[in-house]
Amino acid sequence: MSAYAQALETDRRLLWGLCYRMTGNAADADDLVQETFVRAIEKPPRHTNEPLRPWLMRVAMNLSRDLLRRRRRQRYVGPWLPSPVPTDEESPASYEPPAPTEDSPVARYDLKESVSFAFLLALEALSPSQRAVLLLRDVFDYSTSDTAEALDLSETNVKVLLLRARRKMKEYDKQRSMNNAVREQATSRALEQFLLYLGSRDADGLERLLAEDVVNLSDGGGEVNAALRPIVGRSKVLRLILGLAKKSLVNPRFIVRRLNTLPAILVEDFRTPSTAATRYTIHFEVDGEGRIRGLYAVLAPRKLTAV
């Protein structure tokens, strides 16, 4: 392998982590990293004596923004959810060039939080450029000037985009009541109780476990059966859970995995009808009292390539 090819491979993991956070989709991140490398080989940067990483980051970010713009123009069937990624050891890699102290971000999200379902869903409210600026400034700790260079923007535009992005993230910020360790413990307890109550068909236990304003989102991507709209409210979500459990001909296999830094469930049920998902994941978002306020099911097969 040439020195140039080795340099590319060195940055593969960090580019993948960046593209995944930009798109929320593991398969898209794979494609974007591959396209970045193709461009580096076919049309390498002019100044080969300079570090390659900033150039790769700039290409990957531009490709990611283009993909997000295309995705916004396309009609998606039902709710959109991030594709789950295993994080048994650590969160997807990133690179954090230290920002000057006077230019450090006011609001900071750590690397684990930035691949959580709740965070990636909150990012969907941002424009592609707002999303890129927020990630570089408030997750990767880029300075304003470094962010402007990476995105081919003026520093003034970066500041405006960051201000607007942070405004749109305010609702998410209000709900950040737990640190990572506490959130992980609370999620693990909720998951264990959920499986216990579901296995014994304990409707009262499930009802106590669900927050009053719980939201269920199911992403079938038009490939398999799934609810086409969010289901909101304890009674409606409880009815859905019990109804699906009653329809199951045999007990599916539940596997607890660490996905997107939190415990989640991988379900395998290969005896379902052809229009139903045979493998899918269930993710939980808990509130400050340990109750489930978000229940996310990723059923689309193309969303499960990393699991």
C-alpha cells in the first residue's frame, strides 16, 4: 500500500464517524467515505505537502450536506429514524482539534451523546449547513475559523448558522436531565422491566413504565409494515405493544445490545408474515423518573446494515 493510501486509511474511521453524525445513517456513511476516497485518488488536493486530513474532512462534509439536501427533497414513507450502530466499546470515532479558549463553544455535547437516538433526531430539525456547523463547533470543538474553512463559509455565516442551530436545539437541551452514566443505568433498568412485563403480559406494569406523553416511532422505510405516523400517549402506545405481542405466533428472540451508546433490544422473529420485519431494533428514551418517554423501532432492513 502506498504512503498516500495509508494516509487515507488512517482517517477512514474518523471520517465515518463524522458522516454518520451528519446523516444518521450507517449505509450512507459507508458510501460517503468511499466517495471521499475516490475523489482523493482521482482528484487529489493540489498541495500534497500539506496535511491530508483537513481536505478529507472538507470533502466529506460537503458530500454529506449534498446528501441531506437530496434526502429532504425525497418523500420518506412514515417516520424517519437513525440507523442503529453498535457501540459496545466506544462511540464512532471523531477528531477534536482544540478550539482557542476564547472561542470555545458555549453549548457542548460529548461524543457519546452525539450518536444517541435523541440527539440525532433533534438534528433533523436543522438545515444541512446548520447541522454541519453545530457538529463541528459544539461536538468536535472546532474554532469558528476552522469551521469556516472546513465548510467553505465565511466566519460570519458560521456564527449565524450556529446561533440558529442552537435555537432549534433548545427543546432538546431542556430535556438533557441526566449525564451519560445515569442515562445508561436508567435505560438499562427500563429495558429490563419492559422485557419482564412484556414476557408476562403484565399490562399494569407496562402502563406504569410508560410516561403519560410517551411517543412511539416506527421506521419501516416503506419496506415492511410499520405505523406511518407517531403514536402518542400512554394508552395508545400500551394498546400497540399488547396488540403486537398478541399477534406474535411464537416468542421472538430478544437480544440486548449496546446500540448508539445505550442498551437496546435486537429482535429476531423469522416466522412473521412476509410483509413484517424479521429483524428489528427497539430503542428507549427515559425521563428523569426512569419512565419511557420515547420508544423507537427501526424495522427497515436497509437501516440495519451495521447491526
